[in-house]
Amino acid sequence: MALSARNAVSGTVQSVKKDEIMAEVVIELPDGQTITSTITRGSADRLDLEAGDEVEAVIKASEVMVGKQ
């Protein structure tokens, strides 16, 4: 699959928590860090996401927030 986004990392699904509309997917990267994504419940069901699945997290730069204290 080819995508226009350049920021993609591979990891393992650590957990999937679903409610009626949304799903929270926690992905563990090879170095132990985690990325948490919220996607629609329909997308999580369609992908049949489960803990232990190997996945890619694609990060679109226009959706990354930056904060400073």
C-alpha cells in the first residue's frame, strides 16, 4: 500500500479498548515507547485489531500537536 504520508512506524498492538463509537489503540514500538491512536470502532472492527497484531502507525504531520511549558 502506498501512502502520501512519510511518517510511518511499525509496532505491535498492545491493547484495543472499544466503546460504541470509538476505539483506543495502543501500539508499542520496538524501543518500548508507545503511540496511542483513537480511530472509529468501525475501522477497528474492519481491521480486526487485537493485541499482538503487527501494524504500522502513519502520522500525518498536519495533525501533530506541540506543547511547551
